[in-house]
Amino acid sequence: MENQLTPDNLPNLPSRRRFITITSGFIGSLILGDRALGATKPAAKKPVVKKPVVKKPVIKKPVVQATSKPSPSATPSATPSATPSASPSAFPSATPSATPTPPPNTAPDAPVIGKASATGATGATVVFTAPAKNGGAPITSYVATSNPGGIKVTLPQADSGTFTFGGLVGGTAYTFTVVAVNSVGTSSASAASNEIKTLDVVPASAVAIKKSGVAVTLADIEVGKTIAATNSATNTNLFVARLGEDSFKGYPTSCTHQGGPLAIQGKTLDCPWHGSKFDAQSGAVTNGPAGSPLAPIKVAALNGALYII
């Protein structure tokens, strides 16, 4: 075997330790003095540290697929396309939409009617509430109208309020309606108010009928009844009969026969002198010797009280 190491061909060692390395393909023996220590170990190789390779991310550009428009003569496909349509109707526009135009202003809603009250023979008050919606334009005024008569009163304001009427007819029943007005127009009319009756106009010539010094009212006499009362102007006595709700008549208290004093006896007015009798409601003779009925006296109820007219 070539290149075999023996004691004969071992070079002189200046010291007891020397390493002999045979590089011709095999490993020689390490000699310490005259003692072989065995075969030498191959030199350790330094590990190769591989630097990590940083890969740059690959950015893929989106592929825009063009949608071809079918020819007018082509037959539409029965199978829907998997590619979304790029038509404007399929995707919202990126451009913000224009501000919507507000609706035009209108006339206001109708006001809410309140309580009506008579304040005299020719006056009344009417309460109302402003509507919830003014139509987009401020309310400038309200107008109330009487029925009957068509008398109008205007309030130049935007809020709720009270109308004051004058010029009404005494003793007349009325209702009222209210409308609201803005720059666009006039609302529909409110519902009609409650019915009121203005106070009666008492003529200057009217004489109050009293009983025991107190004015006689409707509450003092029932329908179909007759009471004894006094003419407050002359302090003379008279009978007052109530024929109906608003119908009254008065009669003198003396018999038409010879002027004897009459007295109420149920439904008749009786004379104690000769026995004449008169119907307490109509004044007609029901028993002689009287031959003439009692002369009626005109009586009216004005504002709840009885007067000789």
C-alpha cells in the first residue's frame, strides 16, 4: 500500500508531539514519542449559515375584464353571466346625489275650535287653538265667521287666541268657525263651535215682574202652571201663566163680572163673590155669571227673567 506510514519513514521529531497529516487520501497515525495515539480526526468544518432570503411580495394588478356588448341580433343567453354587469344601474354612483328639493309650501291646517260664550245682547267670545302644521309658511292671521249673519272678525297673529264679536242680534242662536291664513293661502274651516244664544235686548218700556220683591225667572214657574206676581212699576198684582217653554201670558186679578178678587184654585181662577171661574192658562170663562174672558197681558222672558212688554 502506497504512502503507508512506518517507524522507518517517520521524520525525526524535535519534541515528543507532532502531528503528521497525510493528505493523499487517507488519515495517518499520530505519534507521541514512540506511542501511536491512533488515527487523526478530520478537521471540523464550519457550519455554513445561510442567510434567509426575503422575498418581496408580488403585487398582482387586478385584471379588468371587458364586458362585450351583445350584438343586437344575438339571442340573449338564458344563463345569467357570472361577471357582474358594469352598467350604472348595477353599481351606485361614486358621485354624491344632489340635495333633494323641499316640497312647496301649502296653506295651513284648520285651527281647532274652542268654546263660544255670549257676552250680552250683541256680543260673544270664541276661543280657538292654532293648527299643528302651518304649511311651511308662518301663519299671519285668523278669521272667525258667525252663523247666521256671516259677521267676520280677524286676528293678525300666529298663535292661539280668542275672538271678540260685536254687532250680533240679541236673543239669537249662533255658531262660529275659524280659518288660518299664511302667505300661500287660507286653510279649510274649523268645526263649528258650540251654539250660544245672545242675550235679549230689554226694551226701555219693559217692566220687570217680581214676587216678594224679587224678579221672577224661568225657574220660578213650570210649564202649565200659573203664579201670582206683582207689576214692579205700578205695584199692582197680576197672574202669570206659562203656556210653553218660551210662551207666557199675564192676566188681571179682578173678575170681569163685577170686579171681585180672583184666586188661583188649581187650573182655574175663581171669584168668591158670584162663583165665576176662568181658565188659569187661557183666561177663558169656564163658569158664569161672568161673560167676558180675562184680558191678556203681554209677558216675555228676556235673558231668563219675566217682563211685561
